[in-house]
Amino acid sequence: MYILKYVLEDVFFLGGNAMSKMFYTFPAIKGLQAEEQYYTCMIPLGLLSKIFADTDNEVLPEFRAQRKLNEARIPEIKNYILNNRDSYVFSALAASIDGEIKFIPSKENEEIGVLEVDMKSRILINDGQHRKAAILAAIEEDDSLEQETIAVVLYKDKGLIRSQQMFTDLNKHAVTTSKSLNALYDSKDQCSIITKQVLKNVDFLNKYTDKEKDNLGKFSQMLFTLNNLVNANRRVVRSFELMNLSSEATVEFLIRYWNLVSQNINEWNDLERREISKKELRENFIITQGVAILSLGYLADYFFNHKEYLMEDYLPNLRNIDWSRNNLKSWLGCAIKPNGRINRTDSGINLTFLRIKSLIGLPVSDSEKVALERSKK
């Protein structure tokens, strides 16, 4: 621990007198992969723009060693840093270095020391270019970030072909985590937090919600995904936030709403009585499909914004709805496309909401009636 502290605090500097030696010196740990040495360095965020070559989006892909920079991704990552100034985390960048480097081990441990990098070296990011771009954008708004560091894994450059292979190797086995698992572990997104609290208090949803997967198999023991329920609640959460109401009030409202829903959907109750199987429920009815769950989220938001209509008066009418997929009179053009497939589009969700709204006796405007009639054609 003392060696690492010494390296991090005292060794980093721009080498040489008045930069006469023209090199950077970074705290580093030496490693070995595929019989080749590589180095993990701690690099100040403020130096990223100086040491890395800019991404040239105009170069043909066969002459690049990374994907084209997607400018649209940068604001989201930048805002993540700025909005979580005391808790943001980033994994290491990976880069190839084409130039002179020299590793100087410490006296205490030959694997730990400093890495001297010729300032004239070309350092190309193999993995993490969007993180780097977002960090630089964040520094423009908060220059205190310049003194913080990020780990960078440096490999000796062996030409374009090797760099392209490194990009492929670093990314080909990467598996994106599911949105449901992200929501389960997210302690910052208010809607995810609220939905998890709601699930704990709505037995049916909690029992049949997969908190890890985004897509359920034919024989899954679950009916819903956490991601769909988070998205279903998002409108309601936003409405509460716009009125500056507490998260406790949001949770209380949603618990009441989803409990009423689960008590008044016949097919869900049939499942609990073992009168229908999960497989049959998923295959023959729309009420476990994402389009229906998201539409019910729209309905929750409607009740919140139209307090003259009490949920307790209207949600029992859900028992009168025929949720079967062959009920084309109700669902064709809304939840079901003309080809018989489930309609997961935004329009399909909204039209399904309007259909449910009319079926339980809530008022439907003239324009909404026109939209429902058009959907049948």
C-alpha cells in the first residue's frame, strides 16, 4: 500500500527540466498477456486530450482501428459524470502506443513503477473512445475533473491490422447487461427505485416478474420483465415529479393502482387458481404482453391527472374485458397488427390504452374515437 501511495502521489510529473526530455511519466503496473508486456497507468483526465490521437470519423473503416465516434452518445455520458460527481465510475480505457516507452520499476516491487512515454508517441484508443470524448466534454463544464484519474491499459502498437484485431477481441465477447438487471441494480434512477418498492407490495407482480431478463422464453416461469414495469411507471413518476410530489406519494399511488389491476384481471386470477397455465396465458392472451403492460401504465397516469375519476370505481371493470388474442374486435389495429403479431409500437401502446379506457367506461374524446376507428382499417 505504501508503494502505491508513493507512486500515485509523488511520481507523476512531466519529465525532464523544462520538458527537455519530452516525455510523460505515469504511475504504472506492468503485466503480461500472450507473452507480451503491457502497462496499466493512472492518467489525469485533464491529459486525455493531449496524449490521445483524435478520432478521424472521415477515414474509411478499413483504415481505422475503432468504430466511428457517435456524437449522440456523448451528452448522455457527460451528464452521467456531472450529475453523479461524487459517485461516477468508469472502467479502464485500452489503447495502443506507437512510440518509445520505458518502464522503470520501483525498488520494492519490479511489477510496480513508472512508465515513461515519449511525447511524440501516437496513442490510439482501442476501447473507450466515447468515454474519453464525454470526459472531455464534462471537463469543459467542470474543470475540477482535470485532476482526477482514469486507468488506461497501454499495449505496444504493432500496426493497423493488430490494432483492428485488438478492437475486435475487446468487443466481440462483451455482453450488454439487460435493461431489467440495470434497473434492479440502479440506485439513482427514481423510476427504477420506485418500481422496485412497488413490486415488494404487489404480490402478483412480484411473484411473476423477471428481474434479470428483458425477453421471456416460451416456458419461462415469469410473465413480466422488470424493464417493462419500469417503463410502464415512468409517465406516472414524471407526473408526480412535475407536481413536486414526494416519491413516497408516488409509491403509495402505484401500489394502490397495481394491486387494483392485479385483483381485477380475470386471467391473472385464473392463473393463481391454476385454471390456466403460464404458457397458455402468454400465447393466447395479450394481458402479459409489453403492449398491455405499458398501456396500463398510460392508464395509471390518466387516473393521476384526472382525479375526478376514481380508480376504485373503474378498475373493477377490467373484469369485463376479453383479453384473448382472437378478440380482434377489440385489439385489431391496437394491440394486434393486421398480420396477427403483437403491436409494440408507440402508436400501438397508445391505441391499446384508448381501447382499455373506453372498455372500462372512461370518457373517450371525439379525436380519440376517430383514432380508434382508423386503427381498424
